[in-house]
Amino acid sequence: MDDAYRRLAAALDALPHGFPATESGVELRILEHIFAPDEAELAAAMLPVPERVEAIARRTGRPVEALRGQLEEMAAKGQVLAVPRPGGMRYALVPFVIGIYEFQLPRMDRELAELVEEYFPALMKSLGGHRPGMARVVPVGVHIDAPPAVLPYESVRSILDDGGSFRVMPCICRKEQATLGSPCSHTPETCLAISPDPAGLQDFPACGRRIEREEALALLDRFEQEGLVHCTYNVRTGPMFICNCCPCCCGFLRGITEFEAPNFLIRSNWVAEVEAGECLACGTCVERCPTGAIVARDDAVAVTDERCIGCGVCVVTCAGGALRLAARPEAERTTPPQTVAGWALQRAAARKGWLRAAAQFGGIAAKAVWSELSARPRGSRTGAPPP
């Protein structure tokens, strides 16, 4: 196999998310399926921050205009990220998950689906093996008992309020399973992309369609009735997406139910509680619970706190009004990193150490590194980052 694929695999594994090597080399076969050798060579030479074409050309020794055309083609094929900026497009290397894999939606075929399924156990253990967690459950938009008050990053509708433009796309996980002969009964089009820029998401991602906030809100209501779980990036601001996941197909939920990846999807700060005297013992919540946290008893249901991810899909259709979401004890609550940049630094530091993380992201990360270090308790500025 061309060494370009090994170099690209190493570059992807150096990112905070990870792209682990396997004995079978299935990760290289995935890259071979997605990239031509020259494309893999170019992607391996790119940085995980958006750059001008001219900067990439100087580093790789490629002619600017030819390189510009190649990067445009690669972005269209979901191999690299294209970011519109004043003065021209910028291009960056993106992780395999969340990134290249999701961008393969228009090109998903049976061969790629089979390769990804073979790779998932190793990939999920890597993605879920380090803090901070990759993604986070956001509770459904129903009343949540307080205190404490629901913070903006814990409210799916507040996340949309901060968006300027929206796009809805089919779920790559459901398409993969359908390609493998296991079609899902849930709505295919459930992935919401969010941009703070009102002019954003005009043409990217190439799949899906642009929608207004009102339709996005209506879709969230529909997804909650279906029993889908809201998941987003494990950050407080600028989460970029809301996935609406089913336990049978979606990687976020499979990460914690099938692949023992505890830090892949972080539960919300809420937990389902049942008022036994109000329970009709109809069993609807037992069927809807995505993690098997609700079990039937003689005349009511019971919730296993350790298995509950605080999604609230059980609350939405409880005919007796017996279920509610209550705040977890303070010791069990988690706070995400402030931004995606902060998340990446913490994650890279957990895998490689703070100095190597800062070196990887370059000078643009210096302020963020200092902010992350300064936020930690005095005397704890070495070793692993906060969760």
C-alpha cells in the first residue's frame, strides 16, 4: 500500500480525536477507498487549522492555481474542510470522526460501510478513551425541574437561538446501516448543522438543504416525538451541529452501548425520575429508552441512574405524567470546555501532554493554552487537563 496512506493515517491519529492503527490495517483500506494516493499525500501535509492556498503551496512545493483546483475538488469530496473567509477560501485537515466520515454521505457505498463497521470497535475505544468527551447529550425541550437553572448549552433550543443559519442533512449512520441491509424506521434527515453566520452553510456541506430556524425548531419537536436523542459537540459555545440519534444505528449511542467508549458521548446533567404512584405501567418508556435504563416492575417502572443519559425521550410520551428530568447531584455534574478550540487543546493534552498539544496547534493556540491552564486550580498546572 502507498506510504501516503500511512502518513495520512499518522496525521489523523495526531489530531485530538485520534485515528488508531489496527493489526488488520483496516484504517488504511478506508483511506484508500476515500483518497487517491496524491490526495492522501496532500491531506497528510495539511494542518488542522484553516490556511490559505498560498501557504499550503509553499509548504508542499505545488503550483498555487493547480493546488487551488485540487483542494476545491477534495473539499467537494469531503476529504478536507473548506472555510470561506474574507480574502479567499481556507483549507484544513479534519478528523476522521467528526469530519471525513460524515462528509462521505453522498459517496457511502457497501464497501466503505463494511470497512467502517470493521473499524468501529477500535475507533470507538480510541475516541471514547480520553477526556474531555467527544459529544454530549442535550435534554429534550420539556420542563426540567430546577434548581439549578438550565444553562444555555443544556438547552437544545438555546443552541439554535445562537445560530444564524441552519442546514439539515440525512444521517450518515442510518445511510451506512441501510447500505448494509439494515434500514432504520426513523426519519433519515435528522442531522442539523448550525453556523453563527447568517450567510453561512449556503453550499456547505454539499448534501442536505438549508432551512430557517422555525423549521429547525419544528424538526426538533418531531424528533423528540420519535424518541431520538439530541447530541452535540461537548462544548459550551459554538457547537456547530445537533445530531438526533437512534440507538440502532447512530455512532454516538452505539459508542456507549456497544463499544465501551465512555467518553465518546457524555450524559447530560439530568436524570430521569419516576413517580410510582402516577405510573400507568404502560411500558412506552421502557421501549423508548435508548440505553435500557428504564425497566418494568410489577406496577410501575424504575430508572437505573448509572445507565440513564438524561436525554428525556421517556418524558415526552409518558401518558401518566409520571416521569420527569431532575438535576443530578453536584458531584455528578460535568461542565464542557468553553469552545471547540479549548476542547481540542484539552483533548490533545490528554493524549500527548500540554506542550505537545500547544506545539501541534501553533502560535494561534498560545492564548487558548494559557486560558485553559489559568482556569485550573493553583498547583495543578501539570499532568492531565480538567475533564
